[in-house]
Amino acid sequence: MRGLLQSVRAFWNGRNSRERGMLAAASAVIVLGLIYALLIDPALSGREQLAQSLPTLRQQAAEVRALTREAGSGATGNAAPVAAVTRAGLEASLARRGLKAEEITVSDATVRLRFQNTSFAGLVDWLAEQHRSARLAVVEAKVEAGSEAASPDSVGAAFTLRQERDGQAQ
């Protein structure tokens, strides 16, 4: 380290005052350029990007608050009572989605379904619909990839669903 410091001093002392002034000015310009490039420019461009995305983020936050209020009000029990699940009702709702269950068993508030080579996206949509409309919650699920020949989206699945009544699982 001392050798390097001595080399720099020897270099500096070997320059006349005009060269020293030019080297000092060039060093100052380089340091200021680095400060701008590494600190100021990223902060300014980040601030600009945040200002542009802020309205979208505010809209999303308002939507989340509205959904939270909606979910909270639904959990208070003000919702209308749900009718008991029937095999015919399940078959009709599956048919509306273009799905066909290989096996449907309904006992009390528990439903067991088995599917072969069925659309995974269709099943997920149907489950979400049943959760909203009939308060059917998935208790157990087993999903396996179906045959690629049928569709890349096809799966074999078995579900156990339980109907919740008045906010409580039966």
C-alpha cells in the first residue's frame, strides 16, 4: 500500500501546476459523473416509474378493500340459507360447465366426486362456483395428470366436498 501511495505522490509531484489543475478537474468530473450515474439517475427514474404506477396501485388497493369488505360482510351470516346439496343439482351444475363425473355420492352434507380425463380449468371454475353458490368446501382432493391424448389440460380427480351452513361446516 505504501508503494502505491509513493508512486501516486511521485506521479503527482512530477506534474507542473497546470497539469495538476487539469487532472484535478478531470477527476472531479469523473467523480460527479459516477455520483450521478450511480445515485441520482436511478432515484429519479425510479421516482418517475412509481409516479406512473401509483394510480394503478391505488385502484388495485381500492378493489382489495372492496373485496375485503364484501368478504367480511358475507362471513357475518347475513347471507340467505343454502339449500341442501342433491345429486341432481350437482349433475346439472356440472353439465352447465361441460363436465361429467364418473361417480357422485351425496350423503348428508358430504359429497364425493370422481372424474376421468376432465378439464382441470373447468374443474377449478366449477369448484369456485360451488363454493360461492352452494357453500361447498373442498375437504379432500386428489388430482392426477390425465392422458395427453385427450388434452394437455385433462386430469383425473377425486374430491370430497362438505357443505357449510350458516358459516359452519356440517
